[in-house]
Amino acid sequence: MPTKYDAILIGGGHNALVTACYLARARWKVLVLERRYLVGGACVTEENIFPGFKVSTAAYVNSLFSPEIISDLRLKDYGFAVLERNPSSFTPFADGRYLLMGADETLNHEQISKFSKKDAEAYPKYNRMLERVADLIEPTLVETPPDPWSTRPSDLWRLGKLAWKFRKLGREVGANAIDILTGAARTILDRWFESEELKATLATDAVIGAMAAPSMPGTAYVLFHHVMGETNGKRGVWGYVRGGMGGLTQALAKAARSLGVTIRCEAEVSRIMTKDGAIRGVALANGDEFLAPVIASNADACITFTKLMNTKELPSEFVAAIDRINYDSASLKINVALSELPNFRACPGLEAGLHHRGTIHICPDLDTIERAFDDAKYGQPSKTPILECTIPSVVDSTIAPPGKHLMSMFIQYAPYELRKPGKPAGTRKKTGPWTSEFRRLHPEEVNKDEGWDSLREPFADRCFDLLNEYAPNFKNAVIDRQVLTPLDLERTFNLTVVNIFQGAMSLHQLFFNRPVPGFADYRTPIRGLYLCGSAAHPGGGVMGAAGRNAAREILRKR
């Protein structure tokens, strides 16, 4: 007989673990099923990549994870700790200058003044503007979005409260809020600043994980996403999780087990079982079955509704909406073991310096980002990639052997779908977004390697050559590297088209439109089936908010 539970979580990512903990606190019998050999989803630390190193394979920095969840689940008691990065940003330039930035306003003013005194005066005002907008947006992250097309009193009441908060911002800040939610990062940065060095440093945060250039609408919100959150009570400060990003998810797993949650790894769910429009349970790839009246899926909407279910069980209009979700992405990750720190021409020295602590931006100006995107737009990896590098071992000595260091390189742009140079767009079977409908109708196109297996090392070499121009000892310091192409990331972490947000973070796919209109309350057309991951509101990033919100709705329903 199949084992019965009160709730089953599909996937063991950070959101699923959060949901499991809150349900278990309500004395539910909970099961978490994880496809890989360890829990954490894309928020993991792996020790089998480079001997002696603890590698944050995918996600690599933290700020957005909810302080309330940390407190509620006593995660610090289970070893969770965040180490602040200060300064948080270092951008070297080919002419030998550099821009160092962080939480220290005096440092920021001094550094930005090297490029523009006007920008140095404007930067604090820019940050205050963002904080005012954050006062409106941040509370919505931990709330269930209202349905604007509903006549339920609760939805109307929440819409009214949101409108009132927006009105209280005033015209100027309200207009800025609309700009941030809908506009292009480049437009906003050009309005506030004149120096390309500062704008390029800020703009890289607007495109990370997105198949978009800073001049495209929607990138301003991704930019804003990176100034929210806090570390150890300090707003807008990002940090490294001690022991790698898996320090968070392992703490969540320990908290879950202490609450009685059962966690099974190497347990791939192959099918969500339903009966008469309601959840019955799940079946694993090995044939095992588990029953529960509630299933919460941490997988994205494409996988949940088109891979794990027969779409005939779902309303046709819902399936059509799921098919329209845009998953376009162009990210590639390289993890590097180093024998010594990079010795930057702009800031010489092999000893750990302030410039080694935060994110290292290799990007001279906005036009470089635009040209890099142009390559990806036509199906080619960027000729001059945009590099975001971090060296967490400078701050956290537990993740690398003494005297050695660990670098994470997040690269833009590496398009999921490659096209041979000169190949006309019309010859492709697919010319639009990688929708689940296309993936279902053309599995041979999805599964077929379009060249990344052969391009993996040459593209990584291109990135290394670029970084070596700024730090000439870098390539000689490399002990080993792990190159994760878009296809590698998709295969490893089960991310549709390797979209790290489980769906693009543009306005038409946010708030009450996430994952699709009418279903932003974590429920689905199947009774007892919920979404609890980044596919649901508030979207991507290591926040935990989607998991907590989903648990609240599940418990409210019961």
C-alpha cells in the first residue's frame, strides 16, 4: 500500500523546504521528494567538484532571504550565518582606474567623484528614491496578490489598500515606481547619472539571469531586485552564506527534520496523480507511489503542468496561459579553483584586499552590454561577455584550502538556443520564446545539443582571456574549473530553458500575473495542487517568500 501523508513537496529547493517547515509546524505529516542526491535545488554547496573546496554550484550570494523565516525556523541554531561583503562592488577599467562601492556613503562619494562629481552628489538621492519605492514593493513580496478581476471582498479590499499606499508615495516617487516596474534600466540610469563607469557597474545587475539588454523594458525591475533585502539587519547589503549557499538549505533541511518532515533524495517524481479534478498523490520514476490530499510543487509551471501531468486534466485556457510563459535566458556559470588571488592591474597585490571581497564587474560601459546582447539575440554567445565574479573565500575561509581561493563567474550572454553564423532565422522550427507548447511538440529540438558541448571550453577560454586582461596572473592561477552551460544548468537543476527565476521577471509575469492571471494565490485548477517555488509570486531569487506564502494559503484552505 502507498504511504500516506498530509502534504507532499515536489523538489527540495529552498522554497519547498520553507513550505515543508511551516506545514510541519502546524503538525502536518510532510514528505519532501528531491530528484538529486542532496536538497537545495539551485541553492547548494557541493564538495565533489574540486577536492578540498566547497562550491556554491549555482546560486552564489544572499540578501533577499526573509529575516522572518530565519527567526521563525531558528535557522541560526542550525548553523545558518551570512557574512557581509564590504565593499560590495569592484569595477576595474582598462585605463588603470577602478570604482569601489559599498554601504559606506563616504567611500561611495569619494570613488564616484573620480569619474563624476555630479554623479557622486546624485547617488545618495538615487538610493533614497529606491528606498521609497521599496517601501511600497517589499511588503507585497510576503503577501498573496489580489485578483484584480475578482469581485471577492477580500480581493477588493487588498487592491484598495495597495492603491492607497501607492497614492501616499506622491506623484514624483509614484512615477519613479512605475518606471522601475515597467521601464528600461538604461533610461533610468541615463536620467540619474552621466559617467559610463558608474552606469555600467549598476547596469550589470539589471541583466543578470535575463535575456535582455539594459535598454529593454522590464530590466529596471531586475535592477531594483538587487537593492532590496538585507543582511544582518542592514538594508541592501548582500553577503556570502558561511560554508557556501548550501549552508542555508542544509539549515532548512535540519529545521524540517526536527519538525518531523521526511526528506527523500534521489526520488524523482515522474507523475502527479489526480482523480476527479483533485490531487491523489505522486508516482516516482522507480514506480513508488505516495498519497496525499495536498501537493506543492517547487518545479516551474512548465514542468509541473506539462511534464508531470497530462494537460487534458487541465482547463484549455489555463494550459494556453502556461504555454505563453516566457522562459528566455542567456546565463552561464563557471566555478574556478585558484592557487592565488587575481592581481588586478588597477589595484595591484596578491594579498586579499577590499576589492576582492565583493562582486567584480568586468564591463566598461553600457554599450558593451548592448553589443553583448546583440550577439545573443542572433543565437551567438557574446564575443565580449559581461562577467560578474565573486571570490567568497576572501570572506569565508571555510570553503577553500588554506592559501587557495574559490571564484564564481556568472556570465552574460550565453543563449540557450544557438544558431550557426549566417543561418537565416526562418530556417528554425522555433522563432519565438521557448514555450512549453513548443517543447511538447518538438522534443527533438529541446533535447538536441545545438553546439554547447563543443562550445563549452572555447567560450570559457574567451571569458578567462577577458578577465586576464585585467588581472594578468589569473589564468596561471587556475587549478581547475567547472563550466556549466545553459544546457548543463537545465539538466542539473531542472530549470526550463535555464531561467533562474522560473520565468522571466517582467511586469506581465509578476504579481497577480504570476504564474498566470487568476492563479497568483498559489492554487491551481486541480484541487489540492499548489505552486510553492519561484514560478509563483514573488518570483526568483533566494527569498523563501514564495514558500512561506504558499504554506499560509495551504493552511488557510484547510
